Amino acid sequence: MDLVTLTEAGLYCPAGDFFIDPARPVARAVITHAHADHATTGHGAVLCSAEGAGITRLRVGPQPTLEALPWGEPRQIGDARVSLHPAGHILGSAQVRIEVAGEVWVASGDYKVEPDPTCTAFEPVQAHTFITESTFGLPVYRWPAQRQVVADMASWWQRNQAADRASVLFVYALGKAQRILAGLGTLLGDDCGPIVVHGAMTALTDAYRAAGVRLPQTSLVSALPKDFPWHQALVLAPPSAQGTPWMRRFGAYADAYASGWMLVRGQRRRRAVDRGFVLSDHADWPGLLQAIEATRAQRVLVTHGQVPVLVRWLAEQGLQAGALEAGYGGEQELETAVTVPDA
Ligand SMILES: [Zn+2]
Ligand SMILES: [Zn+2]
């Protein structure tokens, strides 16, 4: 019996009559996390983790009833017993465990296994069938340690300060921005110097603080005077701000991009920034294999990324592996059109 099937609206659990991260409005949605391609609007009822309730509400809008489930607490939905378990991807990101008549499936959502100061760590959950994402499901993807990446960012910032130019770091506004802020706060202290953020990040960053995540002080770019000493500042901005008139106020600046895709030379070139920092909120290749093994699942369904490569590798390990391709839009501009990396 398949506890989860793929429909046009996305992953569907017939026993509980609910969808997981549906791409279109449904009566009942279980939302794994608040990234835009997972948390869509227009649903009747939404179930999400208690940890992610604040940012999920920001994304799904005021209409749906929103039920916030503490980690691991079971919730009966129809014939399905549902519980949520930390996925370690961003604040509140959940894996969905579904049990029907002793059969257990876990849908991972997006996940990473490396500890992240801004969210509860990934929890391995045993399952008969595991649905895994595979955004970075190629052996070439191996992340440097996050502490080292943050230290590299800090010294890049300090070198720019010494050269009297602003440091503009392009990052995804939800998850990555807050993770970098937390890392810099730990490394340099909470009053580590002027960190200014784009307006797209303020509500999300405030929601992280409201959820109890410790972040260094930040100011909103548009609230600062024109003669602000930008050359001392670290500016966090979404990639969509690159090349816009919004950037003019900074005067001389160096720019950088933080993403797992920065491991790929062609992607670095395409972004046309001075510096690429390799930092991803998704599991790298060893992380995917580690997470899959920890579930002890005999059957693994692969979605959301490098599907054929991971399916083939898992089948070669003797697992029952298949593709479950959902119509995800890709939550990051860069998470598209990467098939074969050139570095
Ligand atoms: Zn995500
Ligand atoms: Zn995603």
C-alpha cells in the first residue's frame, strides 16, 4: 500500500486525505517548511511544526486555520497517524512521518544533517519507505565545514572594511540569511559591527528572533541615512537586488554570493560576483547517503533534484529505489537548470 502518491497538486496521502507541500490550494495541507515552493497560499487547513508556525503563517497568509504540532507529537488524520520530526533545513523545517496499520513512511521535505544554530537538528526517523529530496544528489557536492565558511566571510568583510568598501552578500532571504547572521554573531559577538539587511529579510529575521534564535543586531538599509558609513557595513540582500538601483547607495563595494551552487565554477561565473561562499541548507552527497541509511528504509523514493543519479546509486546498493518527481518550482533561482556541474 502506498501511503503517499504523487498527484498534480503534489504529494498526497490517501489514508489521511491530505497533501504535503501542495503546489495548489487544497482542503488540508501538511507544510514541511516556509520556503515559497513548499508553503503556498489558498489552503483550507494547514498543519506545520510548532517551531515553524511563525514563519509559515507569514507565507500561507491569514486565511487557513493553522495547527502547530510539537516535534514528535502524533496527530490522527483520517486513518493516518502523522507526526513531524526536525529536518534541520531552516527554522521549523519538518519531516513528515505517516503510519497506517503498522506501515511507516517518512517524507523528508528539504533537509540537511549538518548542525545549524538557527533550527533543531535533523532527526533520523526509521521508516519502511523514505521519500528523500536530492537537490545536491551528485557525488561532487561535498560542503566545507560551516564554521570555516563563516570565518571566511568574516575575513572577507574585514578586508573590505580595510579597503573602504562595503561588503554586499547575496543570500536567500529565508534560512540562509539568518544562519549567516547567527554564525557571525557567534564568531564575532552580537555587536560585531554594522550589519544591514534588505527589506525582504526584516520580517523573516524578526520571526526568527521571536522564535528564540539568537542573532546579532541588524539595521534596515532603507531606515539608515544616506551618509551612513556603508564602507564599514556588511549588507545582506536577496539575489534579486543584484544590479538594481537599490545598490547605488553603497558607493564602492565588493559583492559575494552564498549558496551550495557556488561549488560549481560555471554558477560562480554566471552570478558575476567577486566572491562565492559555499553554504547550503540542503544535505550534500555524503549527508544524503547518511540520512537515507539512518532511516533503515528498504524503499527510497527520490524527488526534488538530481533524481536519476541518486536512484541509480541507491538501486546499486540493493535498495528498492524509484523516482517521485514533484512539480517543485525550485526555491532558489539557482536551483534550476543545473544538471551536470562543470567543477
Ligand atoms: Zn527549502
Ligand atoms: Zn525545496
